[in-house]
Amino acid sequence: MRALRLAEGSPQDQKSRSVAVSIDDERFMRLALAQAERARGHTGDNPWVGAVIAKDGEVIGDGHTHPPGSDHAEIAAIKSALSRGASLEGATIYSTLEPCSFHGRTPACALAIVEHRIARVVIGMRDPHPRVNGEGLTILRGAGVEVIEGVLEPEVARSLAPWIDAYHPHAKR
Ligand SMILES: [Zn+2]
């Protein structure tokens, strides 16, 4: 299932809204994509993912995937927000890829998001890794976190195409 959050009504209506959720979601996802590109080529067999945390329309943290065994993008963004003294409670995290659901070389990002009381998770696309593939979203939704998926998905899929081709060719659309 894909949640489309496009604002209803005419373009005029959308413009007149002071805070259009859909426009913000795309704006922050673009920033997350830019973060992802900074990690490209430095993530080993992991996907290069970018994450941005926003609250009240402002970016309070951002980050990208670190080399294998170190922080994933979501954790890097959480640490960045905490280092600025920001409260994550009620914030939204934008991640180009679905947060991971299992403890691999690092603890699961989905659990970290829940622990830090982040209220909303917006992703570009699901992680095709067979051990994630929707499981991260299930953990989040089960914990009462609002999840929006498919924001800028074509751009995210294009960004990650070499990784998908190399490690998850079955997921190729
Ligand atoms: Zn992760």
C-alpha cells in the first residue's frame, strides 16, 4: 500500500496553505536524498541512505550512512539532532530508505526511532533486503508511529539503482 499525501484541491488552494504537508515532505525528502548522495561510494555493501529530522518545519538533524559497522543514516541524523540539543519527541524523520528492522552489524534503526519518540516516519522506498522489506514499517506502525511511504520514490530508486542491481536484482522494477 502506498500512502499518497498530495494535497487536495487546486494549485491555488495548495499555495494558500501556510504549511502544506505534502510540499514539506518532498522538500525534506530532497534534503535526505542530497545526504544520501554524500555517502555514495563509502558504504560497502550497504545502501547509501540519507536522513533528515524535522520539527515545526525546521531541520533539526541530518545524516547519512557511515561505512559498514558504523551508524546508519537514521542513527547519524538522531545523533546530529541530539548534539544540537534538539528534542526528538514529536519530530518527523525523512529517510530515503525504510529503516532497518533487525540487529545486524548495528542495532535496528526502527527501534531507535521508536525509543526516541519520533512521531512520524516518511520514507522514499521500502528496503528490498529480504530481512527488512516492510518489516521496519511494521515495527514502526506497531509502536504507533505514523508512516508515510513513497515520497519521491522514483528519485530514490534511481539514486539507489546500482545498489539494487548489485544486491537485490529481484527487486528491480
Ligand atoms: Zn538501519
